[in-house]
Amino acid sequence: MSLVELVELMIKRLVDFPEDVEVSEAEGEASRIIEVRVHPDDVGKVIGRKGRTADALRVLVSAVSGRENKRTVFQILD
């Protein structure tokens, strides 16, 4: 399972509109960007209270990507 598939699976379990979840990846030499788009009503659920859910997702993403020696940025887009 790729990192994008893992992020997509986790976020689809959090939201009310899983069909609107889009996860994309942009990769460079030393870094990777994971971008997530969700339904406007689900943005708060992905961010969580005081950003705790988003922080937890960032920790998981960085832990998984740490094996590849690449810096990974996790972004939630409007």
C-alpha cells in the first residue's frame, strides 16, 4: 500500500462525504507533498479540534515516509 492510498483510506474513514476525498502527491528529489481535498463540510473533521487530527495525520505520514529519507509535507486544501 502506498502512502497516498494510506492517507486516502484514513481520511475517507473520518469524513461524511468519502466520495469527495481527493489525495494527490507531488514528488521532488528530497521532498514529497501530499495534498488532500475534501468536501467543504468535512474540512473541520479532517483538521480536528485545535488541529489535533491534522497533527496526528502529519505524524503518521512523516513516520511512514521516514524510511525513504525524504521530507514529506501534508497539506489540507480548501
